[in-house]
Amino acid sequence: MYGKGKILFGLAVFLGLVTFPFYSNLGKVGAVPEPSLNTPVINAMRDKECVESEEFMEAEHMQLLDDWRNMLVREGKKKYVNSKGKEFDISLQNTCLNCHSNKEQFCDRCHNYLAVKPYCWDCHFGPKETNWTKETDV
Ligand code: HEC
Ligand code: HEC
Ligand code: HEC
């Protein structure tokens, strides 16, 4: 009996360790903190609207950024025209982060909670950072 108990105990510890990241993520999804919109540029806006609708941005911002990169790098386009016909400069730093200048309380807060780690900041610097070290001369 002693041997069997030890094995069961070991198994329980193993399962606990293996499933821990899963459970801790599950817990977090329900408790996503409100990403802060408190920035000077957004506060000064009359109609507080993103590039596209809030629902679209929440679900598709990664795809939109990917499209922007392709539009700029492959097609040489500098402007994005949104679904309402409004123009935006294609730039992660000068457009997205101009409004969302609180990257830590906005992008990072949400990503950290959901354990998503975009690698973009290796090259694209956020506000107040000046470490543009890679591929600056592309
Ligand atoms: C290895 C460096 C590197 C990484 C990592 C990287 N980029 Fe870029 N990205 C570039 C360079 C270089 C350009 C071209 C800039 C130019 O021509 O003005 C660019 C252009 C872009 C553009 C269009 C122009 C601009 O300045 O915003 C977008 C949008 C973009 N990248 C998004 C992303 C996203 C989103 C990620 C992460 C998922 C990412 N990039 C990761 C180097 C990188
Ligand atoms: C002109 C200012 C402005 C620009 C530029 C802008 N945003 Fe936004 N963004 C906002 C505002 C304001 C909201 C809140 C929208 C709402 O409540 O309808 C928002 C909402 C969002 C959301 C949803 C947040 C949530 O609570 O679910 C995401 C994600 C987002 N933006 C990402 C981006 C990305 C990525 C870019 C660049 C491609 C970008 N934004 C460019 C102002 C901006
Ligand atoms: C409301 C929460 C939220 C906010 C705010 C937010 N993101 Fe995200 N982001 C996500 C989620 C969730 C994913 C992962 C989606 C998936 O994997 O399908 C993601 C993924 C991404 C990715 C793709 C990463 C990858 O490796 O595939 C990029 C790039 C990105 N976000 C950029 C941004 C930027 C830039 C901002 C701030 C301007 C921002 N996000 C704000 C929730 C958010």
C-alpha cells in the first residue's frame, strides 16, 4: 500500500505541475484587466475611436498589423483607409503608439495577462524607448 500511495502522490504532483500553466491561464482569461485608454491623445479626442471598431480591433489587431506590414514593406503603401474612409499612416510606432502611448498599461497589460508575447519590440520601439538597434537601415 505504501508503494502505491507514493506513486499516486507522485502522479498527483506531476499532473499538478503539467496542468498548472493551463489552469493559471484559464483563471486569467476571466479576469482580463481593462486596458487603459488614459493617454493625452485619446483624452483629447472627441470621438474616441480606434482605427477600426472596438470589436474588430479586439479580435483582429494582430492581423491588421500584419496587413500593415505587408502593405508597407511589400506594396510600398504609406496610408491605410479604414472602413469609414478615414486615412491613417501605416506605422506601429507613429500611429498605434501615438494614441496608445501607454504601451505598458495597454498592449503589455493585456498580453501579459493572456501570456502572449509579441516579438515586435525587438525592433519597433515603444514610446520613450530609444533602442532601435536592429535593421534600422532597411
Ligand atoms: C527583426 C526586426 C523586426 C521585427 C522583430 C518586427 N519588425 Fe516590423 N518592421 C521591421 C522593419 C525593418 C520594417 C520596415 C520599416 C520601414 O521601412 O519604415 C518594419 C515594418 C513594419 C510595419 C509597417 C511600418 C511601421 O513602421 O509600422 C508594421 C505595421 C510592422 N512592421 C509590424 C510589426 C509587428 C506587428 C511585429 C511583431 C509581430 C514586427 N513588426 C516585428 C522590422 C521588424
Ligand atoms: C486615433 C487614435 C488611435 C489609433 C491611431 C489607434 N487606436 Fe486603438 N483604440 C483607440 C481608442 C479610442 C480605443 C477604444 C475604442 C472604443 O472604445 O471604441 C482603441 C481600442 C483598441 C483596442 C481594443 C481595446 C479593448 O479594450 O479591447 C485595441 C486592441 C487597439 N485599440 C489596438 C490598436 C492598434 C494595434 C493600433 C494600430 C494599428 C491602434 N489601436 C491605433 C485609439 C486609437
Ligand atoms: C484587449 C487585449 C489586448 C490589447 C489591449 C492588445 N492586445 Fe495584442 N493581442 C491580444 C491577444 C488576445 C493576442 C493573441 C491572439 C491570438 O493568438 O490569436 C494578441 C496578439 C498580438 C500580436 C500577435 C502576436 C503573435 O505573436 O502572434 C501583436 C503583434 C499584438 N497583439 C500587438 C498589439 C499592440 C501593438 C497593442 C497595443 C497598441 C496590443 N496588441 C494591444 C490582446 C490584446
